[in-house]
Amino acid sequence: MLNLPDQDGTLAPFAITREPLVPRAPQREWTRTAFAAAHVVSDPLAERSPWTDRPAVDWEATLNFRRSLWNQGLGLAEAMDTAQRGMGVDWETARELIARTMAEAKSHPLKPRVACGAGTDHRMLSDLPDLDAIIAAYEHQMEAIEAEGGQLILMATRALPAIGAVPDDYRRVYDRLITQAKDPVILHWLGDMFDPALKGYWGSADIAAASDAVIDLIAAHPGKVDGIKISLLDQAHEESFRARLPDGVKLYTGDDFNYAALIAGDGTHHSHALLGAFTAIAPAAAQALDALAAGDRASYDALMGPTIPLSRELFRAPTQFYKAGIAFLSWLNGMQPAFMMPAGFQSSRPITHYADLFRLAAAAGLLNEPDLAMNRMRKLLAVYGIEA
């Protein structure tokens, strides 16, 4: 039993009553492609200055977390915003992460898919004053990822909104990048709730106009776009957008509020997944996708349903701080030795948020080792002066 803080400042007793889900390998081929966007585990003992130096990474824990996702059948979206790209993790660390991950993936028995984020974050915005500089920055990271054998995710860049790019500018940049990519790419549309610096991406604050521009871009490159990841937290928009995609182009949902319904589909169209939430709910997500592939919608809903309140709390506003909750749940489940993050990012959420995540994860069967989770939560509460 723990005394957990509520949002009103009071303490309430809580005990874990649900049996946890047991992670397992997939039992059949899935009908949906699913990438989990994983975080980076910090090394608490390495010397560093968290706010000014490159992050100290616990490489074994970081890679072990990825193995745990692959063992359950999930693909990996590597070095994305979930890994704190631009929020504590620099490009040199991301590049090493990609190289280490790709080496591990190639030796994994399930031969998992790994797609890696290419952006422009190795350059300061002040060093990216025009389209040529932005293109060159993208190309630098694309070359490094392709050299390791990773599929490209063309991450949204803060550089284009920063220079006031118009739709034709986006078209010029992305035409160049898509054309030269070795294999089909995944495009990336991240809303400003995830990163305020991306407001007006694709050259317009009007979502309908931006959607038209992206659809035209994809149609201009048949066979060169694997899919597009959309994170706008707008189910109706995603459903209408995916119905317009050319045949063979996937919609990878990044909607951490509505993924269950979007992945299940409407009977005509469905979304695939590229989600940070899947790192937090991996056993439920993997087993739900297994059930969906077997035609068992009831089991899919039963597994996914309890994860939605958890994910909505993880990604509540300010949404860009969701990474803290993902690392927290990883720590509770024994996947990392300490609850700390690059740049001290664990301080971005209050203790009441972590208490709510604890309750919701327990209700979804996602605290793999209840005794360990209770013990670690008790220690965290003590740091905040709460006698549990």
C-alpha cells in the first residue's frame, strides 16, 4: 500500500490489484506496422554537467530497452523526439545511438525494422539562414543514417518555420531529400503541441492548406514515400487525410490520444503506428496487435482500452514534456537503474503527474514487477517529502 498524492494536494492510499501483462513474442504476422519511439537512458555515475555537456548515456540499458521492444515484435523509431532530440540529446549522441542500435538490430533473431530520424539539429538555427543550408544539413544526417542501414524518417525541422518558409520552399526542400534517398522515406508532421517551434509547418497555419501541400508532395514521388507520421492529436483530420493517400502509402499515427481507434480503422482505412506511447505500453500494444491480426477485435479493445487514459496523462499539456513519463515507467519496470534523464528532464513534470501515471499503469497491467514498482515509487515519494 502506498499513499499517493492527488491533484488536490491530499494523499490517498493505493494498492496494485491487477495482474501485470507478461511480455511475449508475437504469435503471428501482424496486419499493422508498428514502430515504438524509444527514449535514451542516462548513466547516473558518469561525470558530466547535465545542462551544458553532451549527455552521459547508459548504453547497455538503452540497448536492452530496445531489445525488449523487438522481442515483442515491435519495430523501432530511433533517435526521434522521444529520445530528446533537441531537448538534451545532441546529434553526435544521436548518431552514436543510431550506429549502436543498427548493429544490435542486425543481429536480433526477429530482424526488426528500424527507422531513424534525420533532421538539422547538428547546426544552430542561426547557421541555417536559407534553403540550401537546410538541405545540406538534412543531407549530412541522411548520409550517416543510410551508411548504418537505417530507414530514413525526415523529421520536421525548426529551421523552416524559423526562416518563414512558404509552401514552395517546403516543396523544394522535400523534393530534393526524397529524390536522393536510397529507400522510401517516412515523412514527419509534428504538431506545435509537441514542439511550439514547429507551428505553421508545411508553410501554413491552416491545416487544410498544409494537408493539400503534403498530399501533392507525396503524389509527386510515387514509390519513394513509405508513409507519413502525423502527430496532430486530431482523429478526424487523420481519418480524412489517410483516405486521400495514394495506394501503398501508409499513415503512421502519432496520435497518442486516439491511437486505438485509428489503428483499428473504420472498415475501409486504418492507420499504422509510430508512437512514443508504445514504449510505455509495449506489452499491451504488442498483444493487442496480435489479437487484431487474428481477427479478435474484442481482445484488441480490452488490451488497448486501459492504455488510453495512461497515454493521455503521459501526453497532457505541456505535451513536449511527455518523455519524462516514459522514462519514469521504464524505471518503475526495472528497465533502467535510475530515474534521471539528459539535461535533468525528469524535473519537467510534478510528483502528482508521476502518481497519476503509477495508478493508470497499474490499472492497465503495465507494471511488470509490482513489488519493484511499489518500492521505487516509495523512494521517489520520499525525495518529495511524502511518507508513503
